[in-house]
Amino acid sequence: MGAKLRPRFITLRYFLTALTLASGSFLPVASFAADGKPLLSGRVTSSARQALAGIPVRAHRDNGNVGVFAYTNSRGEYSFPDWSDLHAGSYSVGIELPDFVPANKDAVMLTGGKTARLDFTLQSKQPSVNDANAEEIAMALPGTEEQLLDIAVQHVPFVAASLEKPQDQGRVA
């Protein structure tokens, strides 16, 4: 009985070994690169040379429609690692926030295996109403939720229409 199980055990062992090796070969090689170099990195500081944390840095491939974001850490550093959606090519890299003058750099060339370094120094500015979207403006208005809803119903037609009760159509009494 032991002799009959042994060939099956050896076959199962070879099968599991082959399966393990095969599954490892399908993992993306770039995700596990030994050097782990980012394709793009840099530092974001204020005009007073202070590191800025939590700043979104956007890389947009020239002639493309996808933008990729990386955020700065507590030291103001950001990086787009080799496993991100950045590939070799030309990019526009920038930062656009209401509290700062927009900072953009065009035609930043990324090359596989090399890290491009791009630092930004942001200049503060006083935010204006033009920098805010409708939701941010509404949230900044004084008053209770009920008062704000009354203002919205009076001044924005689609809000009033969405709050109307649906008619009881087709209901038999």
C-alpha cells in the first residue's frame, strides 16, 4: 500500500514545484527590480525653503490622456517608482493648488533605468473665488444646512427639480 502512494506523492511534489516555478514567471519583472530606482523624483518646498508635505505632483504623458499622481512626504520629497504607470517618454509635470501659483514643467524626458530629478519651489498666493468649485463655495457659506438648502432651491433650478416628490403615477386607489 505504501508503494502505491509513493509514485502519486512524487508526481504531486513535481506538479507543485512546477506550478510554483510557473506562477513566479508571470510576475512583472519591473515591479521587483533590484535597484528599485524611481523614474521621476524630486522635492517640493515653499518660497521660504520649507518642505511641503501632502502636495500632489502630477505627471501627464505628452500626447496622452492619463495623469499619474505622487504625493510628497513629510520632507517634501516625492517619487514615481518604477512600478507606477510612468514609462519612458516625454511628460508634463506640475502642481496646481488654490494656495499656490501653478508650477509646471513641460517636456520632461524620462528614460528607463535612469531617475529624472525635478524640484519645485512653490510661491504662495491668496486663493480667489475663481480657484474654487461650486461645492467649495457652497460649503463656505454661512448658515445652517436648512438655510443653505433654501438658497440652493431658490437659485439653482436643478436642485429644486431633484427635491420635488415624484408623482404617484399609475397608482390605483
